[in-house]
Amino acid sequence: MQPFVFHNPTEIVFGAGMVDKVGTYAAKQGGKALLVYGRSSVKTTGVYDRVTASLAAAGLSWVDHGGVKSNPVLSHVREGVALAKQEQIDVIVAVGGGSVLDESKAIAAGALYDHDVWDFFVQTKVEKALPLVTVLTLAATGSEMNSGGVVTNEETAQKFNIGSPYLFPKTSILDPELTYTVPADYTAYSAVDAISHIIEGYFTSQDRATPLQDRFVEGLVRTIMESTEQILAQPDHADARATMMWAATWALNGLSTAGIGLYQFPNHMIEHSLSALYDIAHGAGLSIVIPGWMNYAAEKNPAKFAQFGRRVFYCTLEDDVACARFAADALKAWFGTIGSPVTLGEGQIPEEEISAIAENATMLANKWGLKAYTAEVIADILNRCR
């Protein structure tokens, strides 16, 4: 196990009915909020009314900034930054899934910056940000308890990330009842997303003496799979919704990677190009990429993939190479079973554009220092996703 510092300052308020307390927590951060949310669902489900009633009861005023896309775009972030500056906002209240939370983090940073917010995605460090309070309506990304986010620059087709200790939410409200209305397809995509977060470090860490972290990841994967199956069978299954919400938070709050040393996010690097170029849902893009990447990476280091196959999918094959292939096939099959696409064709990604996708992905590979992932390697992986 490698040396590490684990620090996560986000306060979690978890449980049924907790959405009605958001005003109390937001009021601790200021008196005027920018209320950031997506398109129609937050209003049709009544969540908007509950949030605004709580804000009003706590004495806050607010300005709406709705319309966040499922893959948030820079132009909308810029609009939010301008609005926050114009209205002299004290606190950002984000109501939605990871896309809303990610955009809100960018707005929080940009509101206190004199230049273009995109600077934070390419080179500039975030030195300060408005406080952020979140109400989670989709359990998937873990953005409610971490300091990162992603936004697509639609002009350059770059889906890049922002990150800073200043972007941890102050408080995140996790009310599982708010996820009951999430449709089956996004329930599936959410499960894929959560699983992807924990297996990136699990498979790419060079430290093999991490039994605690390994068991933690393997247990989380099994838990997410079981909860997802329960939710798809019974969307209002209270225990499954609560378990899934908390598991997705744990999947990217820094705990599973504490002590594993350096690790990478190759699946996210490749998928970001799919969603930047074709606006595919992030989880749907990941379910296409992950099995192909596993097939590629397992050829170089089958042991860890074989371990995953034995512990998560109960592979009984003694040969590591065979069991590693079994693991990739089993995860791909499970993704398909829950209704997430597992090939480029199913995701309506043109196979003839693999070279262009790979070239786009190298921009993020270079940004993240993934030197082994040349355009040729990425194209090889994508060809395994047919």
C-alpha cells in the first residue's frame, strides 16, 4: 500500500425526505442562490417545488439557471457564470444528476474569476469558488462527494475535466426517493458509470499489495449490480434505491483509491470522445468502451482481470488468461442484460469514424499524461468494441 492523504470535506445528509432540508443547509452559505437544474424532470416530478419551498422557508432568494444538458456544454456554463456575476450570487444550489453538479462546479469557479471559465479546463488552477450545495436526483457519477467535473466545449469537441479542492460541495442532500422516477435506461447507464469509477483504479494501479481496496471495489461492484437488478424489477424498491445511491457516492469519493498509488482513467479518456462527438449518454458510452478496453488490457496483465472474474463473476477457470477473457465477456453480458449498449453499432457510433474518434481522444490522453494511449492504440481498443 502506498502513502496517501485522504481528506473529504463534504457533508452528506442522507435519507428519505431530506430534500426538504436543503434550505437550512444552503442558508449557512449565503442569502442568494443560483438554482441550477436540468430540463423538465425536476419540475414534472415536483422536486423543484420542494426545493424552492425549502429555500423560501429558510429566507433565501434565488435565480434560476435551468436547461443543463446530460452532457453539459461550455456555452451554458458561460451563461451561468455571467448570471452569477450579474446577480451577485452567494451560493450555488445544484438539483439534478452528475451533469448538473459538474456544470455547477464550473459556474462556482467561474463566478469568482475575471477571465474565461474554460481556462480552468486547460491550464489555470481554481484558487477560489462559490460554495456549492447539491440535491442529488440520479445516483451515478459521485460528483456529490468529490471535487471534479467534466464539461464539453462544443466549439472544439473537447470534453475536458475541472478539479480543485475548492470544488467539493459543502453539503450534499442524498434523498433516495428522488431517484424513483429515473427511467430504466438511465438506471442502467448510472450503474455502468458507478462501476467504471471503481474499476479504473482497480485495474490500472501498479501496486499489487492492495487487498483492502480490492475487496472494497469487488464488493461495491457486486452491490451495484444487485441493486440495479432490484431497481429494474421494482423501480420504487426503497432499500435498493438507497443502496445504489450510497454505493455510487462511495465509488468516486477518493476512498477506494486511497493507498493504491498512481492510477489512470483510460476508459473515461476514450468515452469522453464518444460523448463529445456524438452526445451519447456517458454511461452508455462507457458500457461500449469498457469490455473492449478490458480485452486489450488483459492481454498485458491478465492476473488482475482474472481475479476480478473469480471474485465478481465466480469464474472457475484456473488459467489467468482464460479467466481474464471470461471477466470481460461477463461484464459485457451484464451491461447488455440491463439494457446498456455494448457495441459501437448499438450506440449508433459510426465504425468508419474510429480513426477520427481516436485522434480526438488523444487530446485528452495527452492532457492526462496517458502516453501509452496513442491514436493507434485507441483505435485498436475501439475496434474491439464493434
